[in-house]
Amino acid sequence: MTELEKGPQGLRRGRGARERILGACRQLFRDQGINRTGMDELCAAAQVSKRTAYQHFAGKDELVAEYLRQFDPDVMPAVFDNTDLSPRERLLAAFELPASGTGELTPMCPYIAAAVELHDPEHPASRYARDYKNAIAARLADTAREAGAANPEQLGEQLALLLDGAAARTRVLNTESFPTAAAIAAVLIDNALPATAGDGAKTTVG
Amino acid sequence: MTELEKGPQGLRRGRGARERILGACRQLFRDQGINRTGMDELCAAAQVSKRTAYQHFAGKDELVAEYLRQFDPDVMPAVFDNTDLSPRERLLAAFELPASGTGELTPMCPYIAAAVELHDPEHPASRYARDYKNAIAARLADTAREAGAANPEQLGEQLALLLDGAAARTRVLNTESFPTAAAIAAVLIDNALPATAGDGAKTTVG
DNA sequence: AGCTATGTACACCGATCGGTACCAGTCTGG
DNA sequence: CCAGACTGGTACCGATCGGTGTACATAGCT
């Protein structure tokens, strides 16, 4: 499988087949879900023969896993690596990013969607979804620590839960729920950060 | 379809076919998901012939919708109709109920799971999932109003988001997330209820 | 007795699933 | 020029999908 990427000059010709397949995944999996998207349809959308698709990916399971891995490998760099924002602003920015710009709904978090659709915790895509969610919580906790939160791990886990709640709720209700999550996040952050605007109340429930 | 339930003495014989089918739905849909459960397998588990199943339900779509409708038609009565608890305690109880008792994880909220798996907002089951989620938020808002919250609708929506976040996160991470949601809920409730204890004090509202 | 309604058992339908085999074309480096 | 890797196109595989048709067994009511 290593030759796939670093072949001396091997597959330089059909350049982009792999990317086209993953691009088709992003569109079709978002529009109609993973289970309802067949390999035939997917290959047709990618303008790639099934033969080629199965030469790049061992099977649909591996393709789904790779689709998730390619989705946001750096874990929201636009939020967490933005040095123009203070740590506190970065925490809040995580809730404003997804809903930015277009008037359409924030698409369902693909990691949650994959875990629910595949329904097997040991599926490679489910495993990666877990890793990604842990990574998000860790970055939130790091930023919370940087902001001076009393209990950064707890705040990170709480904010991560808000993100997932907004994603799930947006999908079920067909209504944007990230503003609600952002409002809760503001309260939690104010309560956890001592120097900022919050009052003295710090009821950290163990 | 009216004769199905109220036939004078019609289907008294095979009593329970419908209930057995729905019971099999609850188990199989929870254990392996909706899409991965075929009608053959479902009928076998219910000890019902496919012919009978399709006499009770127009199709799998309608069966899934009915499965959701039967799940919690009264919208958590054990929480919201419990007169032994104060309104504030009822709001908190909504987060302790699902994880109670057994050592296993809280199962994924079937409404979210159905909406994600079916992936069609106009599917009858997706429509009902939306109705149910709105009903939960409404009951939470009513209870928040009863507890004297400044903005009960907002608090209800926030608490509903926490429930959904805990459900989604529990599923993805394979780790119980309701305690985290309960901790956030406690903060939100304390912040929204004026008369009650702002900090650790426990003066329950009358 | 019949009659009707409901049930089971089981074969069967077309469609679609994930995945593979085969062939012909096309580009590559030697 | 030619071997070989890689491609698209397409037919095909077995399995499973949701759903139906047919034949026969029970049950209750008249």
C-alpha cells in the first residue's frame, strides 16, 4: 500500500483518482448518508471505474475510514491555531465557525454520522471518530488551560459535548442549534475563567 | 386499519403479533441499527411471518415510524410528572434517569439514531423525531417556567441540547457522557433561577 | 356444518448491495 | 517497439434487501 503514494512515477497519469473518490465521498455521504450511497453511484460521481476505486481502497469500510481521516486531520486549525485570537476568543470561535457564511444549515458532524450509521464501535471509521472527538476535547482543554480555567479538562469535555449536541440537534430538528450551544459555552467559560467578566460563582460539580 | 385494534373479537387469537414486532424492533434497532436490520431477521425475532408483519404495517418505513411513536409517547413521564420533586429537581432528574441502574452505557437516543440513519427529513420517522424533540424542549421549558427561570424557553432549549449532546457523545466515544451534561445543566439552572442558591447553598425553591 | 378473518410457512420477485473478472485502451520507462 | 502498470467499461457474482403470492391451518361467529 506504500507504493500508492510514493511510486517512482507509477500512477502519475491518472492523477487525482484518489482525490476524486474522496471528494465524491464528501459530497454523497453528506447528501445521502454512507449506507445509502453505493459504490457504483460513488464511482460514477467520481468518474472512476470500480476497478480503480478498489485499487486505491481495500473496500468500502476502509474508504469510509479514509474519508473521515481526510476530513479535518489538523482538528480545526482555523480555530485553535489562530494566533490573532485570545484563548478565550478561540474557545468561543469553535461555536461560530460551522455556521458561518452560507444561509444553509450546518451539516451534520461527519464523525457522529459515521459512528451512528456504521453502528459498530470497532469499525475503523468508528475508531477514528472516537480519536477525533478525543482530539477536539483535548484541544479545547489545552485552550481552556491557556485561558486560565480552573479545571481545563472538565471545561474542554463540556464544550465538546456542546458541539456534539448542536450537531445532533441541528440534524434532527432541521434548525440551526449552534447559537444555543454558543450561548451555553459563553456561560460555562465565564464561570470557569476567574479573571474575566464572570461573577465569583464557581460551582464545579464533581 | 381501525379493525386492527378494536375488532369485536377478531384478532384476539394471535394476540400480540403487533406488540411482538414492535418489541423486536426495540431490541434489534438498538443492537444493530435500523438499516442493518432486515425484515426477515426482524420477523424471525418477533416469531411472526412476514405476511403478518406486512398486514400490520404498510412497510418498513411505517414500522420504523411506529416504533418511534411507541417509544416514549408521554415524553418522560417519570421525570416531568413526578410530583415528589420540585421543578428544579425535575430539571436535574432528566439527566440522571437514562444512566440509572445498570452498569452499561446509556443507549443512543433512538430519535437521533433514526434521523441520522434514515437521512431523510421528510421520512415519517424523522418527522416524529422532530416532534418528540420539540416536545422534550417544551416540557423542559414548562418546568423551567414553573421553577421561576428568567427565560424558560431558552433554558429549555439549552437543556434539550445537553441531552442530545450527551446521547450523541456517549455513542461516539463509547463512554458515558450524561454526568458531564448534568454538570452543565446544574450550572445553567443555577444561573437562570434567581431565587435559588447561586453557589453551593441548597435552599430548594418552595 | 360453513364463512370470514387472521395466522404461518415458504417460495419467489426485481432491485441493489459490495466486490471481482475480463477485456481493451493508454500511458510509461527501458 | 514493447513489456508492464494502470485505466475505464461492463458484465457478472452471491448475498441481501423490501415486499408479494400462494397454499394451508386455525380461530370465532352464525
